[in-house]
Amino acid sequence: MIGFPSREIVGQLKRQYPTGTRVELLRMDDISAPPTGTKGTVVGVDDVGSVMVHWDNGSTLSVVYGVDSVRKVY
């Protein structure tokens, strides 16, 4: 199991994924995860580096730093 990211990494994530950023799910290690390719809108980054997303399919599962991955949609 990985530990929590440093404050510096959390700060980088907050700059990389500001509120309103559109993302696409590449991988999520959760049985309830939206399907790969689902798009959503970032609503924030919490203090442990999880990117909080409102997915277009209605899910609100967060992207866990070091486990799950998304990419920005331009």
C-alpha cells in the first residue's frame, strides 16, 4: 500500500486539476468504478491528493493518487 502524497504533490495536483477541468477515466481500481473512457468534471482535490470528480454517468467516485488515472480532455 502506498502512503499519502507530500504537500508538494498535493499542490501540484491542485494546479494540474483545478475545479472545472474535464477529465476522462483511464483506470480506476474500484468495483463500482465508472467504465473506462467515462468523462467527468473535477470539483476539487482533497488533502490526500484524491481528485474529486462528478462523472457524466452520475458517479462521484474520486480518483486516488497513485492508484487510479485520468487524463485531461481538451
